[in-house]
Amino acid sequence: MNIQPFIFNWNGQFEKTCKIEDSLSQIFDKVTVINSDDNNSKQGWVDIGNSSYFTAQFSKALEMFDGDVLMHVQGDVSYDDWNKLVEDARCYMDYYNAGIYAPNIDYTWYNSENADIDSLNSDHDNIKMVVCTDETVWFIHKDIIREMTERKVDFSQNTMGWGWNLVIAAISIANSRPVIRDYNHTIDHPRLTNYNRSQAAREMQTLRDSLDPDLKQIISLIRGSKSDRETISTYFHANPFTKKQVST
């Protein structure tokens, strides 16, 4: 499994991004930093300018991606065992034929209360099927990215980046590919943001309105009540959350 790692850097995150890059460079032959900080850069970084936010960075990552799994890390996080995380990503994505694998994030709206699907049980106590992961640290299979491209999902009116995780999770679920969270890993993610949350919310709604009906329906379940989220289990035939039941 060829995992291709991308780190997004922006103003105020240079030191943290460098630390993550150093750690991942001990695991991978190539680590790509997509940088939107005009005041700080390093040789080899892909500089796209201060005016570029999450969507521009993710779009650039997709343009450069040619592996089996895209690993995306936000530059403001902290973690001390990237090697084990990558090792587990390879293991569990293969075992569960997962469309998305992600660690737990210590601060996210998509916490266990708002994301876990209790009616689907895994073969491992640390692995939980979720409706959606945070878009802070995650691993996305190329099949899901390919379908997003084929569906021509339009992010042109979305700059801040809210909604990428919803779209990608919905595509994975539509294809009965598990979206899994590994609670053995918890990433430190600061609460503070430096962007316009109201604008981000408006952009996310515009994105949702533009989607195919099946994806809209899944996202409504993802963002709905507990019973709505449990309904997502019906997209998986005969509780297919174990290796012996998941098709490969």
C-alpha cells in the first residue's frame, strides 16, 4: 500500500509543520508540504500563497496525488508516534477494506458521541465505524478520491474547506466502504481557529446543495440525530464490518 503524505502549513504553524515533516520524513521517502504562508517556507515545499485556504491546499494535494492512499495532516497538530499511526493505517485499511481511516482527534465536532455507529461492531476494540471523521489527520483510499473526481464534485465556491470530510465520507459509505476511527491514537488539535466560521458554514451549505441526491441523503444522516446516524448501517450488507464479511 503506497501511502502518500501531505502536510498543510499556514501562517503561525511553521514550527509545528517542520516538526511533523521531520517525523514523517523518517517514515516516507517523500513528504509534501503545501504551504500558504508567504513569510515562511523551505526548499521543496509547494508554495501557493497566503490567500489559499484549505480547499486550495487540498485541491493541490489531489493534483499531485498518485498513490494508493492519501495521508493528509494539518500543520497545527501535535503527536508523538507517527510511525505507529502509519503502520496501523496500513493494517486496518487493508483488514476492513476501508475507504477512510483516521485517528481520534482530541478536539472535533465529530467526537465519539456525534460520529460512532454503535450498531456496527469491529473485530478490534480500538476500531470503531464512524459516520464521518474530522479532516485534521486522515487517510483516504484512492478509490474514494477517484469517484469524487468522476462525480465532478464542485468545490469552486468553497475556500475554507468545511465539507470535504462530509463528501468523502458519504462517497465511502455509498460504496459500502467503512469509515473507521482508531481510538488507540489521539491527535492533539488546538481549539482556536483563525478563519471566518460563518463564511465556512455558508460555503459548506452551498457545497451540499450542489451534490448528487444520494450523497445529500447520506450527509443528512451524518449530520442528523443519533438514530439517523445509526441508519447508515443499512448501507452495509449484513453488518459487513469484519474482514470475513467485507468484500475486497
